[in-house]
Amino acid sequence: MEITWWGHATCTVEDSGVRLLTDPLFARRLAHLRRRRGAVPPPEAAVADAVLVSHLHADHLHLPSLARLARGTRLLVPRGAPGAVPGLARIAGVRGLVVTEVAPGDTVAVRDGVRGAGASGGGVRVRVVSARHDGRRLPFGPRLAPALGYVIEGASRTYFAGDTGLFDSMADEVGPVDVALLPVGGWGPNLGPGHLDAAGAARALALLAPAAAVPVHWGTYWPIGMDAVRPHEFHAPGEEFARCARREAPKVSVRVPAHGERVRLP
């Protein structure tokens, strides 16, 4: 099983001949944010059998990035997302994306649809779990769709947490996993509620007890004009998570990839 971190919460997970892409964000700039580290992902980053969208925030459900997906790509989104984000239905129609609305407790079978039946592997299942995060499209918009996490079950079990805070039932909902992709930072000097910082992600790691972990959602985007404001919050969360994990969950192997780096995990 291999994972490529493209930056922010965008990862390619390759398991059992299937490619899954999380929260694709391929922009150099998004509103007041600019990409400060790592190149914009290449075209092959948009190749996936299925795409997992964790919530409706524009840095996770990014319509121009979804427009780069190949025709027929399956798109898993929180239940209610097409109604909350009208542009989603338009792009899905133009690009021929197959949109599946999901909620916690759902399980979706994903097979090798984009690259043809000749590829190896028998597919994977994606299990949908809760997240603790305000996933509204706008800061003051209605709560029309939940924030989600996903567990990818193939040869390995990989938990993509999306954006979330630590919650009591996390380990019970997620269940046993081999790899955890955990958010450890953000795109500004203050995270606010419903997020994990490096120390909080390490505490989550101790509860989940996977064999390996990769920190995501850090070190990519930062507000324009704020380069000198708390730069530690931009540069440090990945390695800080690794340090905290050695204390909180010493048996877990933590990999901190560079942007665009592919790592092989258990």
C-alpha cells in the first residue's frame, strides 16, 4: 500500500490496484491563501478510481480541482453536498462524475473503474465515519451536510480523518486500522475548535494505535501577507507531530513525506 501526499489534505492512496484521492486541491491560490510550499500537483495526481471529499469547506471541496478529474470518476461526498454547493452538480454533469452522497455508517465498494478491468486487485471498500468539525460551505451557512472521515479497507486499512477534533468515540467508530492520515495543522496562525494540532493528533494516534501514520493538512497554504505571523504554525507541525507521537504512541511508525513524495506503508 502506498500513499502520496500532494499537500494540504490531498493524498493518493493506492491499495489493491485501486487509486483513491482525498480532498483534491490543485490550486496555486485559493481566495486569501496561496501555496507557499510544494509545486501544484501534476496531472497524474487527478487520476483516481474514486475521490473522497470530507466536508464542504472550499479547501476540501474545491470545484476547479474536481473539474480536473477524468470523466466517470466516482466522487464520494457528504450527504446533502449537491444541495449545499450548487456548482457541484454542474461540474459533475459537465465532467461526467458519478456522485455518491454518504453519511456515517455507510460502506461503499470501489473497484478499478478508471483504468480498466485489466489492472490487478479486486477493489476496496470505503467505510464512512464521523468527524467533529464545522463543515458548512460558508462560515455562517446552514448545516446541510456532515463533516466525514473515511476508512479505506483493502489489503490495508487506512483512516483518512479529513478535518476533525478529537472525540470520545473516535477509536470505536474508526475501528482497527493499519495507517492513519491525521490533520496536524491548518492554513492560518490559529486553528480554532474542530481541529487537531500536532499534540492533539498524537493523542488521537495513541487511541487509534495503527502501525503507521502520516501527518497531513499542514505546511502548504498560508494567508497572503502573513508570512511572518507565527511561521512556526506553518513549518513545524509535521515534525512536531512526529516528536509528540514518539512520546504518546512510541510503537507507531510516523512518516513525514515531502510534497509529492510517495511512501510505502504496511
